[in-house]
Amino acid sequence: MPGPLHMIQVTRLNGTTFTLNALYIEKVESFPDTTITLTTGSKYVVLDPIDEVNRRIIAFYQSVQLLSNPHIRGEEDEE
């Protein structure tokens, strides 16, 4: 069962699942295992493919309408 709305679920290399606060995710990389780095400096290596982790992060931001802000999307002001 998914965690609270600000959390995304991922799977450890040993197969157990846990949730991460999506607001603290700084970057997601593949080395080739998917490695998630938080703004706190903590790193997590997970079984989930990088594309799936990114999809979950985007779904979270869309659910809280963060991606609806043009400044966050990187769009310039229209005058």
C-alpha cells in the first residue's frame, strides 16, 4: 500500500519496500542500479528502474500541482 501523498514507494535490493519523501529527492541516477540521493545527502540504491522512479516523482508533483507553476517548469514569463 502506498504511503502518504508526499511519499513514493521503492524497493531495496533485498526486495523489501519502503517509502521516501519525494520532496527531499535531489537526483536519481543509474550506476547501473538506480541510486536516489536526497537533499540530506542520504543515498538509497533500489531495484526500481530509473524511469519508474522518475514517473512516480512526476506523478507526485502533478498530484500536488507543483508542475502547474510555470516558474518550476522552467518557462519564462510571458509579457
